[in-house]
Amino acid sequence: MKITFASGKGGTGKTTISTNLTSYLARMGKSVVLADLDVEEPNAALFIKSTLKKTEISNKMSPKWEEVDCALCGKCAEVCNFNAIVAMPEEILVFPELCHSCYACSELCPTDSLPMTPSRIGEIKEFKADGFSLVEGRLDLGQEMAVPLIAQTIEYTDKNFSDSIKILDAPPGTSCPVIEASRGSDFVILITESTPFGLNDLKLAVETMKVLKQKFGVIINRYGIGNKGVQEYCRDENIPIITKVQNDKEVAKLYSKGELIYPQIEHFKNSLDDIVKFIGGLK
Amino acid sequence: MREVVVISGKGGTGKTSFSAAFAYLEGSNALVSDCDVDAANMHLLLDANFKNQSDFFSGEIAVIDEDDCTNCGICFDACRFDAITPTDDFHVVDPISCEGCHYCFRVCPHDAITMQTQKAGDIFISDIKNNTQMVHAKLCFAAENSGKLVAKVKEEAKILALKKDKEFVITDGSPGIGCPVISSLSGASLVVLVTEATVSGLHDLQRVQKLVKTFNLEAVCIINKYDLNLDMTQNIEEYLEEENIKVVAKLPYDDTFTKALAKAQPIVEYDENSELSKLVKDSWEDIKSIIRNKK
């Protein structure tokens, strides 16, 4: 079972709910792993007491120019559709940060002068927590492309925790990174808040899920503030509301300190029970 | 014309609420742009009318002609994105996975593959509250590289600001540190970092500030929800001092922001004379004087 927590809007509670749920499931005796896929700003580890077990360097492949046999024909620059290669009269310049790793330049080069070589884009870290593991993808600063690292983090989690329930904490938004974090999951839980911002971004996320033909449900966080727009929308669109998490400054305070919420706040624990029950009902 | 870019690293810290408040306060002296093209929602607070729409094209996807395809599999071998799948009679492209690299198109021996330009988004120029305009966008599903759309939004906003002789462009950036954020930051006269007094607020602030530094940009900071955790606020202030970043406002945790949001109003419109609004107004004055005093 693999479940992605996503949201259009940032700051709606993806990490709060996914970290607490993972810990709660572990306490119930389940084998569970949490993967933090918000590789641009990973922070699940801030909320979980854990020790670092393993670090793997995450690479992407990009061409490296080897001068020796190069005929300076310029074919590489011609076939690169991402402006990552510039053919100068006497040298070939490669801009790895623009490279999409399509291999066209390397494989179409008549003199094999552009072998693909790994270059670092970030790290994948595995942490051991109380009763469960956490896998984190962390993009290096200045790197622009999050998707390859998200894919590698999921792959790492699948490979090393094949029998566990996998909870994926996705990045915010609705574009490629979220698609990558959602497309291989059994179910996606969209977390929103009952405000016009929450509703606007939920609609965008729902559009994305529909194109992906992905099964999904909604959690309304900070319930009790804002308006009824999200509820009405879910009702009209027949989207299941898995739970409503009450708006509560005490939750925000615990969060601010990096503490787990459910051991201290009863209504929050009740919401986790709703989620556990819902997940249990999935096939 | 000077550009103020509001970013946050972490989502949900109040970035858009502040940007919209600044836009409302500055009125016709500023042009507004929403660079959070992934999940744009600033228009909700500023009553945008989506008056002028244009298509934005970027990137391409491969399409295989069923009749010309001989099922030789050369495209399948070339594709590094698992975007090509064989069927009994021909190969097909999954448009979601296709990266638009042209490799298959180049190696197909039967010219069965064409590259089709994709619409990547809609760009809007809208009239908004307080007698000014905003440029905003909506990214299409699975469109490539939202950074390019961000760049286009910024370019349109700058052109319009110059044409209309505006003193400021106020830009609402996107969360994270990746491509759209890097694109949002380019050419900023001043960066406003919005954070909150939480462990993740500080963590994400530090990451995004490192990025800001690599571009040699000057930044100021707003600490939101400072009273949630006074120790954390202190940690954030110490960090900012080391980085030489001025705190232009510290705001308490207050549901009034959400109430204003529910009424689709910036805080300075919803509750004009409140203490919160005063803090926001003071911070905007502070930001303006910092920019005006720059060479």
C-alpha cells in the first residue's frame, strides 16, 4: 500500500499529518515508512526523533566533453533541445544544470566524445525512528530539477521497504514534481483548508488527479475557519472527505516546536483514526 | 521601476497575504505579478477580471504516426523517460512522460514521429482593485518547466510597468528553492522573505536565503506567527542578524488573516485600522524606503 499526501497550496498540513500518521501507524504495530518527497524543502525529519542510518548521493547523468577525438562537428549542440550544449569554434561547452539526461548528444556523437557521467544533484537519507523509518530526498541548492530526485527517492523506498505501508509526503503545487510523487501510488490524499485559497488550489490538484486517473480523497485541515466552499465543492464533485481536522492554535504551537501532535491533542488523534479507518477500507 | 519579490521557502507562511496587502496599499503606483504559477491564487484577493488572455507555448511532445510506424523499436530504445510503449502494431507515446527531447524524432528511420508544440499555460493581464493591473498565469497540466512561464509573467509585468510608468512591480513568488523560485528571483531589487516561528519555518528560510545569497540579492524578512514560539522567533532573529537581514515586521498568530481571506480581501482592506494592518503598512513603508535609498 502506497499513499501520497499532496496539496495544491503549500502550508496546509501535509507534513504535519503525514509525520503524525506514520508515527501513529507504527505505534499500532504496523510496518510503515515515510518518504519526504518535498526535496526542495524537506522537513519531515524536523518533526521526528530519529538517527541517520545511511546517506546515498543522488546523481543525474549529463555529458562530459572529451576533447581528444572530437571533430567539433557541432552535432551535439544541434540535437540538444534544452540549450545545454554550445559548440564553440574550438571547444564544446556543457551546461549540466540545463541537461535533461536524454542521452541524444552522447549517443549521436560520431566520435563518442560526450560520455554520460554522473553529477551530484542531492542526497537520499534514511533515518531510523521509533518503530519506523524515514527516507528523505534533499535537493542541492542551485539545482533546478526536482523530478529526478523525487523519482530516485521513491525508488529507494520501494526497493528497501517493499513490504511496508508507504506514506509519501509530496511537494506543494500541481505540476511535474507532484505528478511524479502521485502517479505510482494506490491513493492520493489531498490536504486543503477551508479558505478560498485552499479551494482554488484544491481544484487545480483535483484536475491533475483526474488527468492522472488517480484515486483520491480530501482532508480539510484547520476546519472551522474560513467558509464552506471546500465542503460544497467536494459534495458536488463526489469527492470523499476523509476527515476534518479542527483549527486549533495548540496544534500550531506543538508544530512550531517540532513535536508530534496526536499524543497530546485528542481531536487530532481522532482525525488520525478517521484516516486509518479510511486507509483500512481501501482495497 | 523597481521589483519587490516576496518568497518564503515554506508554503503557507503568508506570502500571498502580504504581497496582496502591499499591492493594495501601493495601488496605481505598482504593477503586480503572481509568479506562483503552479497554484496561483493572488488574484482572489485583488478581484482580478481576467480581461486579457494569451496562450503560452513551451516545450513539445512526440507523436507517432500509426501508419508510418513499422514497430522497429528504435525510438523505444532511445527514450530515457519510459515514454514510449510498444503495442501489437505500432509504438505509442505517453504525453505525461515525454520530456520533449526530440531524440526519438531524430532517430526514427521512417519519419513516423513528429514533435508537436505544447500549450504550457495561460497568461492573464487583469484589472485589479485600487486602480492597477496584475499579470498572472495558469500552468497547463504536466506542462514542462514552470520556470519559463514564471519568466514570461515577469517579463510581461515589467514591460507593462515601464509602459505605464509604475514605480514598483510587486511579485508573489512560489514556494521551494527550485526552478520557478530561481526564475522569480531574477532581477529583483529587493527580496522579502516571509517566514513563521516554527522549526520548518526557520529551516526553509535558511535554505532559501542561501539561494538568495548566491544571486547577490538584498533581502528583508517578515516573521509571521511570531508568538507561536518565542524561542524559535529568537533563533530566527539571531540567524537574520548574522545574515545582515532586517526584520521589517513581526506579526502574531491571528485568524483575522483567514477571515480576510474568506472575504477575498487583503488584510489592510478587511480591517483597515487594526493593529495587524498597521504592522503591515509600516513594513511596506520600510520596504519602500529601503528600495528608494538604494543607489
